[in-house]
Amino acid sequence: MGLLCTGRLAAEVILADTGGDMARFATAQHLVSWIGVCPGQNESAGVSKSGRTRHGNGKLKRLLGVAAMAAIGVDHRPPS
């Protein structure tokens, strides 16, 4: 499966899971926040603390991770 196939499959799964209506997400940042891949921001007295990600949609989180690895050319298949 090539990069183009992975991109198309990823787009189809994202559309299927979000219902295809992207109007409910004002920006791309709202979409990735809904999926749960952007870390939170926790700052107190000017000191940044570790931000945790939300639980979000586990299937889409994994899909975006695999698509990112495919985009940079990492072979994630076990050796034969």
C-alpha cells in the first residue's frame, strides 16, 4: 500500500467517523482536539507543566499515527 492509498484511506475513515460534516469543527485545530491528539496547555505562575492529551477517538489517533509514519517512510511491518 503506497502513500497515496494510505492518504485516501485515512481521509475516508476520518470522514466516516466525523460524519462528513466538517462545519461543526471551526478550524483544523478543533478537529485534532476532538480526535485527541493535541496536548493540553497547563500553565501556573508562568511555569508550563506537562499537558496531557484527551482520550478522544482512539481509532482516529492510531490512524493518524500510521499515516504520519507512512508519510515519512517508516516501514512498520514486521520483518519477513
